[in-house]
Amino acid sequence: MTSIIKIEVIYDGNSYFLQTTKHAYANLIVLLLNELTDEYFDDCKGMGKCGTCLIEILEGNDDLKGQDRNEETTLSKMNINQPNIKLACQLLVDESLKGIKIRII
Ligand code: FES
């Protein structure tokens, strides 16, 4: 049985509810670009190097609040050290995103 992943996204002051399944998208930025807006930026195409895909995790999985892959280097260059600020391109679309609420920065 395919597990449904529901995400609440705050974007431009509005709330949106997105629904997907595990690995339906390569990562969270691809999901947001496909399901919400093409105005959202991904200058490095998901390499984790440009920092244009910043999101804030408002509610949900505390395990997401660490920094993985290229996040630590990119966020430190931007002087960002809040654990709930993440690069959407570095988050895989899997069960770890279930029920989270995020804000696009
Ligand atoms: S798309 Fe460049 S850091 Fe995420």
C-alpha cells in the first residue's frame, strides 16, 4: 500500500495543502515547483549550493532540523544557523515529511 504524505505550505501569506507519495518527486523543491509555484527558485538545480530554496520548518518532524548533505556548508556561507531553516532541495520526499508544516522563505 502506498503511503500518502501530506504537507502544509505557507507561501506568500497563504496556506496550501499538498499531497504526494514517497519518492514521487526527487526532493522537496521539485514537489514545490511542480505542485505550487514556478516562481520559486532553484538556481543550482537542487545541488544544495545556491541557497535559493530556503524553507522554514514550522511544525513536524524534529529529525529534519539537522543539516545534511551540502546544507551545512551552504547555510553557513549565508550566516544561517537556525536548525529549522533548511534547503528544500536537500530533503527527500519520504515518510520523514509526513504532516510537516513549512514556510517558503
Ligand atoms: S536549489 Fe540550490 S540550494 Fe537548493
